[in-house]
Amino acid sequence: MAATRKKAENFSPKKCKFCGKIFIPTARSQRYCNETCRIEYGYAERKSVRSEYNKSIEAASEIDPYIPKDKPNEGLVNIAAEARKAGMSYGQYVLYLQTHRKKENKAW
Ligand SMILES: [Zn+2]
């Protein structure tokens, strides 16, 4: 019976990216001490990405009240509709809003 010759590789101990525990990886690319940490880390990362996204929407809606917090795309639709009502193109209307708001509100 021919045994599969597998060269045992020795990896140096690593620190788990999620829990910080020192572990001996079984593969060069291993970054977590176990599967749970890998999944948890991915989840935590996704969560932080999402909160960054929410923060950017919040910041945008603070600057531009035409962007509703929960529906950032609706702001654009509203502006386009308003522009049509005012008989302007979208670009013209945005420019109009910008110049108009600058006069109105010098705080920012
Ligand atoms: Zn871990």
C-alpha cells in the first residue's frame, strides 16, 4: 500500500485575528484559531462596513436634506421630479439649489 507522502510543514504560531489566541496554523493562510473565529470575524467586519455605510448616509443627509436617511436614492428621484416641476434640467436644478442654499445658509 503506497502511503501518500505528505511533507509535514511546520508553521510558526500565529495570533488569531479575532480572539487574539496564539495557535499553530494548519495552513499557511490560516488567520484564525478555529472556524468559529473565522466566521465571527467576517460577521463583525461586515457589521462595521455596514455601520460605516450608514454613517456616510447620515453625514450626507445632514449636508443635503433632500436625501432621506433610509432611502438615499429617493433624494435623487425627488430632485429630478422637482427639477421637472420647475422646468429645469436636473443639472440646472442642482446648481440652483446649491447657489440658493449658499445664500440662505452660510453656516456651512
Ligand atoms: Zn480565535
